[in-house]
Amino acid sequence: MGYAYPGAEYISDTTAHTGRFAKICALEDSVIATLVAEDYTGNALTAVPLKATGEIYGIFTSVTLTSGTVVAYRI
């Protein structure tokens, strides 16, 4: 049984999209220019490649693409 996300945002441009997202799923090969996550320590989340059907999980508050198309699932 999967988690029921309350909504999603289709992202296919290079504008910063803000909100609270738990999962980002690539619909095609994509590059995330910047990704802002809550309670994250480590290297900056920039130029993150994500292959088609690839998914990344966390608590993200901002997503900006360089290229590609993703769906960001809200929490």
C-alpha cells in the first residue's frame, strides 16, 4: 500500500517551484538545477541528474530544473 499524496505539480520549465514535496519523479531524463531540502546536511543539491522514471524522496521546499520534466508530489 503506497502513500496517498494530496496533490502534485507537473514541472517542465526552469522556474523555481516552491511548496512542500515528498517525492520527485522524472518523466524523462532530467537535471535538477537546485533542490532545497529540509534537515539536509552535506553537499549542495545542484545539477542532480535524474533518469526517466527515477525518483528521489525527502522533504523538499524548492525545485528548479535545468532540463527535463518531473512531477513533484506534495505533502
